Amino acid sequence: MRRYEGVDTYKFIDPLLNDGGRTLSLITPFISTYYSRKLLAVAGRKRVRLITSGSDINKKALGMIHAGRRGVYLRVLLYLFALSALLFYFNLILFAVGVSAAFAAVLALMILTLTGRKAVEVRVVRHLFIHEKAYISETMAITGSANLTYSGTHKNLEHIDVIDDAQEIKRLSEHFEKLWSMEGA
């Protein structure tokens, strides 16, 4: 186990989020939109589960997580609409081809997304305040004071323990599973 005290906890937390493992389990009372984006990106490669509190501070970040990849569809449709409009302006035949390609691309994107796993699984604990912070992968875990927010990992003076002991990681994973299955979560 290594201990770190300072303002750069992201140097430990971000590599844990991006490691090559198959699972990522997170407990934190607060999450920012900055880390919501990171978790959505990671979720394409691994199972990501988050336990958090029902804080008003989390509403925007959790909204992003629940929206998942819907924003991708909108951007793709807007780009394809703009492309189709340009094609229509220059030539009607190209417009028909462009529209057909646009629908095929959107359909393919929808099929790829819908056949994948959920972006990020979230449990919001409402009957008590989760103050604990634990970030657990298969090969490393981090506990300490750093929330999963930009300030918590880049600006605030924090204390974390970086754990690479297999037994301790197993114990923390079991603790996470107990909280995950907690009634009322």
C-alpha cells in the first residue's frame, strides 16, 4: 500500500479508471460531469458500477450517465442532416444517396449501441448519506478523501491510500457488493 497526500490524486485515480480490467466499482458521494464523461468512455470497455448519494450536486453528472450515448445519435443526425442539405443544394441525385447513407449510418450506430451493455450502472442510496470513497479495479483500489470530481482530484488537498494487495482488493470488492445489494439502494 502506498499513501499519497496532495492535490494531484488524479495521477492515481485516472489510471485506475482506465486500466485494462473488466470491472470498475466506485463509491463516492459526489461525482462531476468531468468524471461522468470519463466513466461513459470507460464503460465501452468494461463493466462500470457506481454507488453514490442522492445529492443535488450530482444531478447533472448522473443525468449525463443516464443519458448514456443518446447525445451521440443527435450529433450524428445533425451532421448527416447538414451533409444532406449540402448535397441537395448541389445535386438532387446526390441528396438521395446521402439520405440513404445517413439512415444506414444511424441504424448501424443504434444497433451497435443497443447490443452493447449498459453504459454505467448506478445505485443512488437515498436513505443514508454515502460519505465513503473507494475506487476498485481488479488489480488496484484507492480509498481516502478524494471525491470523483475535478476539484477532488486536481485542486483539493486530499489523502488517499493506493492498494495493490490482492486480499485487500478482494475485501473491498466484497464490501462494494454488499453495498450494491443493499435494500433501498
